[in-house]
Amino acid sequence: MRRLAGAALVAGGLLAWSACSHSAPDIATLTSNSDQVIWEAGQKAMDKHEWESARQHFKRIIDAFPQSQYAPSARLALGDAYIKEGGTADDILAIAAYRDFLTLYPSHPKSDYAQFQIGESYYRQKSGPDRDQTQTIHALEEYQRLLDLYPESSYLEKTRDRIKELRQQLARAEYMAGYFYQRARQYCRAAVGRYQGILKEYPDFDDLDQVLLHLAECLHAEGRTAEGLPLLGRLLEDFPQSDQADNARSLIEAWSHEPAVPAPAAAMPTPGASPAASPAPAATAASPVPPPAPRPAPSPAS
């Protein structure tokens, strides 16, 4: 009797929940033996923005009808339902759904769509250039994979725009970290590495003129003026209209009349003692925001 009473309470609770929730799936439909009926119910739930109900229908097709003609579409729709509901957690679940689709149907006509949506899911999770850039890097990798695997995709134009934007953000993150070390920490050796990395990896950075100027300043501060002067010359040649052109000319004039100063030699360790290690601080893209740069530029719009 107790079991019957308990079952009645559970059943009553389910019925009450179903009556109160607009997104609760119809049990009869959800347990139907027709994949078409379940698919159509899932589509109706999507149209009504009943995301959880829609996902339950799509998961039912995936689990109970793996050979169904609706199985590929159900996996895509599952990812779409997560994305349309929104939120970081949903983006993570959407990525998993789209990856499952690509694993099972790599040659499907909508594979490029799934790949693009993975990139978009990471794109929505990215932070500004003053914070950790892990999600930015993941997004860039996924967009690049789309270009490599689907050269005829209809998403190529938007993908290229995303790649350009993300590269600018990664370059700006490196620039801000370098500028922070240069100005706030007076640690030019760490800044030099950041600036040189930008010149090598992001030659299309919008503020490359500032990078050239600050790299030259850091090299001069380290007694490497002979390496810094050509950078100022490059700034004037490549960016004659730059706001930093006058600064570059002034520095060239001043440094050209300075006596040559040898770079500081590394201190010799005391015999028998372990040499003191002085590694550059481990800077990440999550470094604090530096003081305002000579010509700050806004972060790309999310």
C-alpha cells in the first residue's frame, strides 16, 4: 500500500508539473514508436522557444532511433537548442553536440554549419584583450579548421571576418601586456619579447606603428640602440602618417648623437655558488590593464 501511495504521489507530481510547465514534453509523444512524430514535436517546441522540451525530443531520437533519417538533423537541432537558449554553459553543451555530429557525419552537407557553430560558440565565450585569451584562441582554431576543411562553404566570408577580428584581439592582448611591463614594471626584457612576437605573428596589427616605437624604446633602454634605430626608420617608412612619426624622428635625432653604450654584461656567479636565476615574469594575456597607451584603440566589439 505504501508503494502504491508513493507511486500515486509521484504520478500526481508529474501531472501537476506538466500542467504548470509550458515546456514539459507530452509523455505519449516522447515515448512514441514513430521517429517522425517525435521529430515534429521537437520542431514545434523549438518554434515555441521551449528549449528543454525540444532537447528531450531530439535526444529521444538520438538514443532510440540511431538509424533514423532524422538522427543527423536531431543532433544538429540539439546543438541549436542549446545555442538559442543562450549562456556559457549552453555554448559548452552545444560544442559537444556539434562535435558528436561531425564525428558521426563528417561528410554531411551541413558539416560546415556544425563546424562554424563550434567557432561561434567559442567566439561568444571570449573575453576582452586585457583578460585570458584561451577561448579566443580556440575560436580562431575552429574557424581556421572550417577554412581548411570546407573551402566551398557558404560561411567563408563571415569566417574570414571572424579570423581577422580575433587576430587583432590576440595582437592587442600581447601589446597591452608588453606595454604594461614597459611602463608599469620598467621591465623591458619582458616587453621586448611581447613586441617582437607581434611583429612576427601579427604583422597586420592595426597599431603596428606603436609596437615599433615601443620596441625601439625598450631596446634603447637595454643598450641595444643599434637594433632600435632601424625600427624607427621602418615606422617612418611604413607609417608616414602615424601619430608616432614625430616621436620617431625625435628619438632618431637624439639617439644618433649618443655615445655607444655597451649592453650590460651578465653578472659572473661566485665560484661554487649556483648562478642566480632571473627569468622574465610569466606574462599571460590576463595581465592587468596597462596605463593608457599613447593612442589607445578600443577593443573589437563582441
